[in-house]
Amino acid sequence: MSGTTRPAGATAPGRTVKERAELALNDDFLRKAVKFTTERLRGGKIKASEEHGNWDDWRERGRQIRLHTIAHLDYYLNLFVDNARANGVHVHFAPTAAEAVGISLAIAERKAAKSVVKSKSMVTEELHLNHALESIGVEAVETDLGEYIIQLAGETPSHIIIPAIHKNRYQIAALLSAEAGETLAPDTTVLAGFVRKKLREKFLEADIGMTGCNFAIAETGSMVLFENEGNARMVTTVPKTQITLMGMERIIPSWADLEVMATLLPRSATGQKLTVYMSGITGPRRAADADGPEEMHIVIVDNGRSNQLGDPEFQELLNCIRCGACLNACPVYRHIGGHAYGGTYSGPIGAVLTPALQKNVAEWDDIANASSLCGACYEACPVKIPLHDMLVYLRRRKVEAGHGNRLESLGMKGFAAVMGNAGRFAGALKLGKISQKLIVRGGVIRTKLGPLKGWNTYRVAPSLPEQSFRDKWATLEEEISAGLRETAPDVKQRLEAAVRDRKKKEGGGHHG
């Protein structure tokens, strides 16, 4: 492979979300590409959910399944492991990222593997597993089209389900032409045809197939994969050894519960009623099977997930089914894309999940500020994770841990002092009206000084009006009272008149 995926954040220079966002906002193509695709996905999701009907009822059912499973995660994990082992699967537990990588490398070395084919897996991205495999001389090839493209580009995914959302066909043609050693036309049929031919060779040569896991079924020890390209089926059937890396929270109790998830996930992710391929895998190849791996390993990864168990503010984070709907709904993600977040997971889920998994407030506290707190992520989430609330909790914890901004803290104390006293508030307004005359032009403030810099870089701030609503209120109240006295008769007189009219009508009807 000519491209090596760099560790998360390598495609987004800059030390903070704000700095990386600046780069994204100045990339016109990226902003247009991300906006176009996320709007298409969001529109598809809305249409699919409306056509299905009772969508909130299905969301609530999905939420209850996930709440129940995570609340009893130890039981369902043990049940899954017992059943998987009974099916002939080698199950490994990895408390940390380093241990998960070590287990995978040990299997590869024992098998003397030269190449690994992978289907899309956010967990392997989280572990930077491609880089680790290549460090011991094992070629790791992404077989999902989007992942293959960004691997050639040496980048990380920009979206949970559409990794190359930020690329156009001309950029993709240039990458694939370099890999092909010839110029390929920027035509989707031509480009897909080249990748298909190339990957077929890789499937046949690979020693190990490596996958993620959408859901693990506790009652049978099975794992389920959702995909649209068929590459995961090749990865799980052609190589002699299969390794599946799954987050410990991917468990659901039963196949009956999968029906709910299979309804929610595709509609939320891409607007499909069902993904093209949904594979249920229960153990390695049996004697009567036509294909499948001879040896199967499942590595159950913690890597910070257990930190959320028992936390009333963040346990629901483990309910996530990785559909990407919150990214498509988020106004911040739609403007800056995924790389600006600097981690494996982007968008609202990434803004919460990355700090929660790493428990590193000092490094990741700025991600929680990459949100308008509008709640669109909650409305889009198929299992109702309150991400907007969690972002507020993260901000609070940042301040409690001593990583708050001192100027911001002083500013909020000053704001509280002014807003808590009517006299001080009125005085601040008067002072503001006088002071703003130095910077107001044409009724708006365009200056980019101090706290106005971030806002006014892309818009203008309105000036304070000459007369505030409070100033107008006394006059306005008198005008309203006068108007009512002039136009409205006394309420008692109107009621008495209405009663007299009614009696007359009733009396007339009786005599008639």
C-alpha cells in the first residue's frame, strides 16, 4: 500500500479544536462537500423514519434495550463469552488499547501473517492498529471503499460511516491513479472497477481477515455486521483466520432485540430500510460449511468504556450504536467536518466520547466547547442519548478540575453581579450605549477586538438600541392602558348585557 493511516488528529494540524476549525472554515471545498453529504443523509433519515411510522416509539424501544443491556453488562458479556467459546471462538479481553493491539499482533505473528484485510472498524481506528501491524511487517489493507481511499491518502476517517466525505472524485482519481500506475478517469464506474479488481487480489492473498462488530448477540455468542459493499463478507469468509475487535458495549441480549436495532441503525445512518448485507456469524467454519475461517478470535476491548459504568451522567454514552446521525444533524460538524475534532470519533458523539474514554480533561476539554448545545443530536439519535446534556456536564467537570479559563471565570462573576441587581444592570446598559459609539458603524459592530473577534470574523454584532425595552416599558404600559380604556367597555356591563339578551331570546322562544 502506498498510503499509511496516520494516528488520529494527524490530518488536522493545530493544537486545539478552534485552530483546526479555522483551517476547515477556510477550506471551501471541504465545507461544501460535508454540507452536501450530511444534508442528503439527514434528509434520507427523516424520510425513512416518517415512512416507517411510530418512529419515537421505536427509538424508545431501542433506548430501553440499550439501557437494560448496559445496566446488566457483566451478565450479558459473560453469557456472550460462554456461548462464543462453546461455538469454537477464542475470546480475549483487552482492558487497554495497548493490550488489544498486543493480542492482535501476537495472533498475526503466530500465524506468520504477511497481510491482513480489514472491513471498516472504528475500534481498530481507535487503537491505531494499522500502524501497529505495519510496524511488524504486516500489510493492513482497508477494503471498505471510503476507508481504502483515505488509507491511500494517509488520513483518518472524517465521518463514522462515510470516511471519505471530504473528498471529491477528482481527488479520489488522483489517489487511485497513483496506486494503479496509470491515469484513471474521474468516473465513479472506472474508479470503483479498479478498486474492486485490486481488492479481490488482496482478499485471496490475505492471511487474516479483521472486522469490527455492530452487535454481539448474547444468547448465541454470535456477532452481526452491517455493510453495503459486500467486503465484510469477503473478509470473514476467505482468509483462514478471523479477528473481530469489538467494544465491550456492543452486546444486545437476543436476536429479537436485533430486529429493533436493524430497524433503527440503517434508517438513522443512511436512510435505508436495511443495509445491503447483514451478516450473522456464529463461530468458525464447520465441517459442512462451504467457506469461512478455520480459526476465529474475538477481542473484547474496554479502553476506558468501563469508566462510564455507574456514572449517572455518562453511562448512557455506552448506548451508542455508531450510526452517525448526530454528526449529520450537528450544525458545527456540518461546517468544520470530522478532522477538526482531532480524534477517532467526531461530531457530538466524539465531543463526549473522546474525553470520556481518555479521562484526560486537560487535553480534551476544548472539544466540549465545539457545540451550540442546540439538542439536534438528541433529536437525531435513534436511542435518545442526551449528548447536549453530557457536553454541559463535561464543561462543568473541566472547570471543577481546574482547567477553566480565568478570564471567562472573571467575566461570568461580573455578569452575575450585574444581572443580580436591577440598578447595576441599568447602569451597565447606559455605559454600554455610550461606549459602543466608538465602534458602531451603520448600526452594527464590525470590530474584531477581544471577545468580539470570534463572532465578527464571520458575521457582525448588533449594536445596543438607543432606548431599551425597559426604558420604553413605562410609556408603553400607559399607552396600552389608555387604549384599553378607550376601546373596551366595562367587563361587568358587557356581561349584564349578554345576560339580558339571553333572557329575551329564551322568553321569546317560550311564548312562541
